[in-house]
Amino acid sequence: MGLEAVVNEIREKGRKEVEAVRTETRAEVEEILKDAQARAAEIKLSAEEEADRAATHTINQEASAANLVVKRQVLNAQKTLLDQVYSASLAAVGDLPAEFHEKALTDLLKRAAKEIKKGVVHANERDIPAVEKILGGTKSLSGYTVGEPAEIPGGVIIESNDGELQIDYSYSTFLDEIWESSLKDASDILFA
């Protein structure tokens, strides 16, 4: 065998080895690329799932916040309406005829006389003449005198002569008692 044949044989052997290395390298590169693509797909899927969870959480938080705002607005509107009903009720009682107020004042003064025998009676400006008439015409109320007008919608406030005891029989006090005990019922009727 000549030198040329040996060189050709070495070349052929080198070419085959190069080709084998290239084939093996291509296979390794393809395997690495497949692994990288698989990891990228997993990362993408994980990121999408996390984004979906975050979006769902944010939507739920926003919905809860919006529900709270709406509930607060509804409660504020209901409170405003209840306040208007309270004021209208007090005004309606104040607008009743003079005969009603005179009878109510008589009953309230007789009731107060059981607790305070002598004292000063305060009423609103409108009711002072009626109180004077009642005190002058009712023997059991002779221990009472008419005091300064009070800023009340109706009824009376009686103060003992020594100033140590005071009874508030004003319409607003009675309405407050009724209002407190019946607020739930009123709310149910108005907002059911």
C-alpha cells in the first residue's frame, strides 16, 4: 500500500469520525433544544396559571370592595330616609290641632304631678298659653308655675323648685323611646 492510500484511508477515517461527531452533536443539540422547549412551556404554563390566579384574586378583591361601597351607600341612604321619617313624624305631631296639644299637656302635667308636687313647667312658645290655662284651671296642679319657653316640639319639661329633679315629657323624648324600640320594625317596613 502506498503512502497515498494510507493518507486516503486516514482521511476517510477522519471524515467518518467527524461525521459521527456531527451526528452525535446534532442529536445532543436537538435533545437540549427539546428540553429547553419543554422547560419554556412549563414556565409559560406556570406563569399563565399564576397570572390567572392573580387576576382572579384581584377581580374578587375589586368585587368585594365594590359591594362594600354599594352596601355603605345603601345604608347611608336608608339612614337619611329614616332621619327624614323621624323629622316628618315629629313635625306631624307638632302640626296636630290645639285641642290635641291641650289634652296631651293636661295628661302629661297630671302624670308629672305624681312625681314632682311643686315645680316649674317649661313648654314651647306655642303651648305656653295652653299650659297657663291648664295650671289655672286644675286644682291638683296649683304647685306649678310657668317657666321660660323651651326649644321642644311639644310636651313639657318639669323642674322641681329646688332644681334637683327634672322630668322630660317632651314629644321628642317619647318619639325617641318609640323610635329606639321600633327602629327595626320601621326599617323592615321601609326597606323590605
